[in-house]
Amino acid sequence: MATRPTEGDLPIGGAGLGVDEYLEFLRKEYLADFIRRGGASVKLAVVGDDQVAQRLHTGLAAAARAEGYLFVAVDAANVRVHLVDQVFFAVAGQVDWQALATSAVRGAYDASAFPVHDAALASGAPGQPAAGPGALTVANVAASYDVNPRELYRSVRRQLEQALLGGGGLAHEFRLAMLRLCQAELGAGDVDAVERDAVLGWLRGERVPLPALRSALIYSRIGRHNARSLLLSLARWLPTVGTAGLVIGLDLARLAVGRRPPVEEREGVYYSKAAVLDAYEVVRQLIDATDSLSSVLMAVAVPPELVTDETRGLPAYSALQLRVADEVRDRKRTNPYAALVRLDVRLEAIR
């Protein structure tokens, strides 16, 4: 049996917490309160092994969905996390963009005094649009209310433009992309299926010809120069379309692999030391951006060796290490509010 560690034995983060204990803390203090009210936070969790990491991500996903958040998982073993645009594409690939556009369009109908209710869509109630594909088109809604489709379209489009183009906090390209997706739901001919699919492909990092995006007034691809602002825009936009916010589970265990296995055994992405430092820089930038972030929680899982490894661990990139370790804390009792905590980590694993 391991003896009680002395102060010098403990790494940054102090004593450990149980996974279930920490998940309940995040649910109560962050998901149910701080993040829901527009806050943002990036948390690093040192996990004892792969099973602990899996329990953390599975539990966080369940808690996030129960609280009405969009949860996305990003694993450094499959995504090149040292490139922020690849992180955004991994997130975007797990987003149901058309469902979000549908919610935004329904909100525009509500604001125009022509509400389209879920119950009516499901039942095809008299005086409401019929259920099924195209239920939110202007023609369908106008027929159910016996109003002029062109006048209804003007009203709904005005509401969408005011919500997406007139508000603050969203990147310009993100506004345009969401507006085009919403217009496609209206079925008025402004945006056809080809343009809608081009916008969706652009968001997901697919090789979409730029001429296909010109009608949407989008003239450049998503890259390292604009991906972070698009990620911030997504998190900020979600609460306006009925989702509490964005929760990202980021697993950095692959960064600890310093030597690639034989070719026949390789799976996914491996990182040079330079790429590891770039990955830490992505996390550091998100931590520094929390004042401008809104409605997002990122939980970053790291293995114990990355806490102390001078070559590939946090000590190799002091800009991030100082942001998660330079805190006043009790060395024998974890502060769950800290930027970095240990979850079910055996002391001998981090010596």
C-alpha cells in the first residue's frame, strides 16, 4: 500500500478527485449555472489511465446532453489537434447544422407572429403546417395561415437578417453561412440545395470549390487564421437556437507517444515535439480567450506523464503550464475549481 504522499510528491493540481465526484461538480457548478449563463471555461484533468479518460468523457457527454448542451469529442489520436482549423472541422463534423438552422427559422417565424409548433408539425394539426420535409417552407406556412407567401417571406427573412447580421459576437463568415442555411430551409429559391451543400462542406473542411461559395459571399477557406473565431461563434450562437451551449471533450493522450510504432501497427495521428508544443498553444489560446468565449466548456484529458515530462509534457511549454499550475492551493486537498485537477491518479504513476 502506498504511503500518504508528502507535499513534494504531488504534481501541479494537488491531491486527486474521483471521476464521478468531479463530473457532479462540473454539472452542478458549471453546466447548470456558470456556462448556462454565458460563461466559459477550459479545464485540464490528469487521468490515471484510458479507462478513467473514457469514464470522464462518457460521463461528461451524458451530463452535457442532460443539461441541453451540444457535446463533441475530439481525440488527438484521430484529429491533428495542433492545428486549430482541424479542431474546428472535428467539432463541425459532429454538429447537426440543418437542425440548428431549423430552430433558427422556427424562431424567425415566432418573431414574425406566425409560430410553427413542434406538436403541430408532428400531427399536421388544422391551421398549422403539415409535418414532414418542407414543413418550414414559406409556401407551406403561408398556406396554413392563408397569407401572401411573398409578404411572409419578407417578414421572416428580415427577422433572420436582424438576428444573424445585426447582432454582435459572431464572425462575419459564420453569419453568412448560417443565414444561407436558414434561407435554404425557407424554400423560397434564394439558396438551392447545391449552395446549401457547399456551405455545409465548407464548415466541415471538405474540398469545396470556391466558386460554389461565391453566391454565399464566402471567399476564403477555413484555416488557422479564422477557425478559432468560427468556433467561438458557434458556441455563442447555440443558445440563440435552443441549445444551452457547447461542451468539448478533448483527449490529449496521444501527445505522450514519443516514438511511432512500426508502420504496420500505426493508427491515427502521431506528433513530433514541435507539433506537441503547437497543440499546447491551441489550448493556451483558448484559455486566454475565455473572456471573449461564451457558453462553452472544454474538458482536456491528459495522462500523468504529460504533467512532468520535460520533453513532451507541460513543463516543455511554460506558457500553458503557468496558466494551469500557478495557483494558490492546498497541496493535500484538491480545489475542484482549479484549472487542472487529478482524477483517480495513483501516486506512483506520476513519479
